[in-house]
Amino acid sequence: MPRTRVWLPLFVAFGACASEPPGFDTPESVLHDVAADIYLVSNLNGAPLQKDNNGYISRVQPEGGAMVRRWIRGGHGGVTLHAPKGMALVGDVLWVSDIDTLRKFDRNSGAPLGDVVIAGATFLNDVSAGPDGSIYCSDTGLDANFAATGTDAIWRVQPDGKVQALAKTPELGQPNGLVAREGGVYVVSWRDGTFFQIDGRGIRTDLGKAPMAQLDGLVRVEAGADGKPFWLATSWAGACVYRFDLTGQCTALPGKFEQPADCGFDGKRGRLLVPLFGLNKLEVLAP
């Protein structure tokens, strides 16, 4: 289990943009592209719901931190990207949530490949790929002032492109981080800190509850020190990372984290990757 906080030193490889300082701009989510062995970091570069077309995605090397800061950049190369949040990969397609739209990019070149608009969504957030290639996305149901809109939902985009609401009700508690697996989608809520599962029929099963709410990211770690899998979730209210075991018991990992956003996991190195939203940093926790 990750216990020791380790800072990953970042430096920038910008080419013609070498005069720009290193770092991020409100990093919201991080994803380990296993095939390319690269960390992808989405940057709002502004307010979470502002359609300013200046969001971007960075590529960070796991060893040494060499960084292409604006690999995919709103307003350049035909890209529209306002406030990118969650990300997932299916084959050579990178899916990115962007307020009310899921955007697709080429995994290798970053070229735009099209959009899927989610009608009625107000705050698309985390994204996860299911075993069959479906894409799942949470709508946290918030407006620009973080007031409830009531659009709370878990959306599914099937491999054939059909869009459906797997679950859509304010009772989801402003769903945020999610992980799609065989048998259902695992979700953490922003409003009340609940950890729950939604199965393929849209039926909910509560699995646990964190001591503090405003849960953001969620990842599954396949084997802890005892050989059993467990879940990790970031919490803004708790300023921490919570561990849920398979019985639903919840404990906080050591350390405090300011505004820990949508975390990722590097299974190759056993690292938890935590973007610090307000500090414009990526923190890496090692076992």
C-alpha cells in the first residue's frame, strides 16, 4: 500500500516554447497510458465550467518527469477543449470529458477524432473504459457556483456509439470518480462521501462511506501487502487519500493533500498519482 509521499521532480521539454515555466494549470485528472508508459494530465486552465477553449493535456515521463506541457491544446490544431477532466483509453482513442461533451483524440498524435455530446449534462467529470469498450462518465450535477443542478448521472457510451443513462437521479449524491469493471461501475460521491456500485441494470449497492466527503478520484489496486485488492479515493474535505478495503472499511493514508483531484495509478511501479488542483502540482506516492 502506498505510504510514503514522494515528490516527482518535473521539468519541461517545450522546444519552441522553452521560455514557458514548468508546471500545470489547475490539473484535474491523471491517467497512466500503459502502452506508451506515459502520464497524461488534464488541465482546466481556468474555471471548471468555463467554455474558453484553453484547456490542455500534458504528457509527463514517469522517470525524471520530462514533460510536454501542452500536448493537446484547446484552440490549436483543430482542437476544442474547454475544461478537460477525466480521461480513459480504448484502443488508440483517448476519451476526455469536457463540461457537457466527451471528446476523442488519437492516442499517439493527439489529433481530434470527434465529439459525443451528452444532452442535458452540466458537469461531466470522471471517465472510465469498460471491459467491452464502453465508455462510462459521471455527471456530478453542479453549476459554476458548485450548487446542485440535479443532473447527477452515470452515462454510458456503447461501442456502437449509442448513449444511455445507466443511472440518473440526484440520489447518486453528485457522483465523481468512477471505475468500470466486469459486473458494474464503482463510484464515489462528492456530496456525502459514499462508495457504491451501479450494476448493468442500474441498481445501486452501497459499499462504504468515508469519514469526510467531497470524494474526487477513485482507483483500484489489485494487491496490497496482504495480497488482497483495495480501493483508493481522494477527498477534498478530508484533505487526504482514503483506502476502502473489500469489506467497506475506510481508513485515511498518512499525509495531507490540498485539493486532491482525480487520481490515477501506475501499476507498473506501484505509484498513486495525485494531481493537486490548487497547487498546480502532481504528487506521486510510492509504496
